[in-house]
Amino acid sequence: MRHLSVPSAQTQHWLEFCRTHQWNSKVAGITRLANGHNAIPLNDLAPFADDQVWEGNTHIELEIQPKGPTHWLEHIDEELIKAHQEEWPRSYEIQGDVLIVKIEDTIWQYGEMIADAMLTQLPGIRLVCADLGVHGEFRVRKLHPLASRDGSLETRTRVREHGSLLWVDPSAAYFSSRLSNERIETLATAKRLRERLGRGLVIADPYAGVGPSMGVLIPEPGLITGYLVGDLNPHAAELLSLNMEYFSSRRKGESDTPPEQFQPAELHCKDALEWADEGSNRNQCDLILVNLPHHSIDHLTALLPLLKSNQTSVVRGWAIVERAQIDTSEQAILQAISSAGGKVEHFTFHEVKGFSTTKIYMCFEAWINLYP
Ligand SMILES: C[S@@+](CC[C@H](N)C(=O)[O-])C[C@H]1O[C@@H](n2cnc3c(N)ncnc32)[C@H](O)[C@@H]1O
């Protein structure tokens, strides 16, 4: 097939040029050449090699490598695909080397075939599991293994998020990468609070799950000086402990000085509602994260005593609320703060995403001063 040979730094320019004129062939991809050039496949509409439009770039003949399948469905028999046109999974979630997919009852019998097709298409996947829905008080997914590349059915795996590696186990502890942007916002809030207070922060993350928020906060030099983290789910707490060890080991101090020991450095596997019953946990934190979206607002009263008083402190949380009751929910948050002796300096309550037809997923952030 005829190809246009261009210096590799100009590939994007020439590819766009050919696309604009509809001269590039879709049958083959770009081929890297040994001489620092790339070859763009051309179709029959493209002008001859001696045309001025090529600005002296030469044409070469290359045998084309047919493009492989680009979708797992291409590994499934076409007749079978047609017979169940609307029922094949359209999306899936990947956590590390585990792929999780919802399979309709009507095609359940093809679950293993689907999983094999996915393993063939996606070389980084080791295990494909069917998602049987969320269950239990810790909202953990029930998974059914469909096919494994190496025979192992282990669901514990590692994901990379914002440059940190995290141990996760989708069959044992909650983790979702969908709200990873919120963690970047949490980092921005923490940095603003550090600036306001002029020192590093003590953070409480009592619904930490496997610890993705701490994964963005701890690596920031000088931002965190201590923490109280935990989760009621023992499996989550175990993964959290592994992850905290990893985050802490990679921590750098400010201006290349070794980092100070965290003080406090506590990991609890217990109900967050009971944390403040222990006197040593009270009046300890500058920033508290409240991530139990169905109950965050109800839990606030029990959590606020963890915050330091007579200074600016921040409570940042997430709540699933009725769209028709946003004002009521806002009042409930403000009421909890006021009952704890808090004066609000700044408050935001905004939608993060839709949740259902009547409910939305909101984020609240209150900068407060507690005078208990
Ligand atoms: C929505 S998840 C959030 C996890 C984590 N912050 C994240 O963003 O991935 C809520 C977590 O709270 C834990 N949990 C539920 N009830 C709790 C309670 N009363 N006290 C402490 N943790 C609780 C669950 O096990 C779950 O890991």
C-alpha cells in the first residue's frame, strides 16, 4: 500500500492534512520507520507522489499489517451478536487487573464466552467477574468469577490513582474511581487550609475505605502532619493499613528534609459515630472528610467534636439527597454545625452528579470556627 513518509515530529500535521482531504486509508495504521520517519497510509484519492502538496515528502510502498480487533465483541460469533443485539454489555469497570461487568439474565449462559473474549482483547486483565450488585452495610459488590487468565480467582489487586498505587478488593471493600476528581478538590481545600493556618494539617477520614483520599494528601510535602483514619469494614481497614504504609513510605519532607513522624497516626476499625467518645480523639483535627453519602448529614453531630476549636477548621463531605429537599439538607448541615458551637465562615453545597431520577450526589464544604 502507498504511504506518505514524513519526519516523525510532523506526523500529526500530515495525518490531519490527509484526514481533512480524506486521503488517508483507514485499512492500516501508521507505521514507524527505522529512519526516524513515520508512514501514513494513503488511499486512491491521494494525489501522486510528485504533486506539490506533499512538499517534497516521499511516497513508499509498504505491505500493510491488518488492524486487529478493537472491541471484545469482535471475538464473538456475528450471528450470536445479532441474535442478542441489545443485550450485550456496553460498559464495564476495571480495577487493576480485574474487570467487572454486568451481564443480563438473558445472556447469562454466554458469561464465560464474554469473559474469554474480554481476556483476549484486553491483555492487562487477569480476571473477569460478573457484577451481582451491591450488598450489605458496607456496600460491597458481590462478584461471580467468569474467567481467569492464570487460574487465580483472587480479587485483591492494585490500582493507580493520581500517581499513587492503592490496594483494592472489589469483592471485599468499597472503592470507586468515578469520584477521583473529588479527591483532587479535597487536595485543593487542604492546601488552602494549610495556607490559612500557616502549618501542616491533622486530617480525619473516618470513612476512608481503602484510603484513596489519603493517597492524594500524604504525598504533598508538608501538607499532613497527622491523621486519624479508619473504616468499620475490617477488610477495608486491612487494605487501608497496607496503603497508609505505602503512602507514608513514599512521603517526602519540605525542601528535601526528611519528613516528620505523623502525630497522631491512628487507624481505627470502628464505627465513626464512636470516635469522639474517646477523649483523646476530640479537638484533634483541622479537616474532616465525611464520606458516607447516605448518612453523612446525620453523622455530623457525632463527628464535629473531632475538629479543633478556636481556629478555622473544615468539614468536607458528600451526601445523596432528594433533589426536592436540597434546602432542607443544607439547613440540617448548618444546624448540626451551629449546635456544635460552630460559626460558619464559608459554606458551599453543590451538585457533583445525578444519582437517580429524584436524588443527587452533593458535596458540602464548611469552613468553620468552633467555640464549644
Ligand atoms: C462511600 S464509602 C467511601 C470510601 C472512601 N472514602 C472512598 O472514597 O473510596 C463509605 C465507607 O464507609 C464505611 N462505613 C460504613 N459505615 C461506617 C461507620 N459507621 N463508621 C465507619 N465507617 C463506615 C464503609 O465500609 C465504606 O468503606
